[in-house]
Amino acid sequence: MSEYMLNNLRLTNAGVAESDFRLRFGSGLLDVYPKELEELIGNGLLEKKTSESKIDSDVYRLTKRGRLLGNQVFIRFV
């Protein structure tokens, strides 16, 4: 899970899709990383983009600030 998070967060436009994470690991992002996601969003390092399509799900990705401080984000998932 950690490797998946690090690799997909580095893909700045793609990020980590809730649906893909749940399909791969059988648990949702908020089930596994609730504290980390809340803290990183609160600090302006991650953003949650909600898709308008019912097929796609929420996507978490680095903000502009998060890209500058990527290592501070990545360490939270190790």
C-alpha cells in the first residue's frame, strides 16, 4: 500500500483514486489512512477532487505546495 501511494502521488495529475485503491487492496483510503489524509489536506499538501462521473471516484493528489514538499507527504505513508 505504501509503495502504491508513493508511486501514484508522484503522478501529479492522476493521483490516487479511491476506487482503484479499494479494488486493489479491499479497503478504502479513509479506512487505511484517515489521519494522514485529514492532516495532509488540512496542511494544504493534498487535495481531494470529487469526480462528477458516477463511474469515477474521489481522487487524492498533491497540491502545488505538496509537490514542493513531496517528501513531507510521502513519509506519512511509509
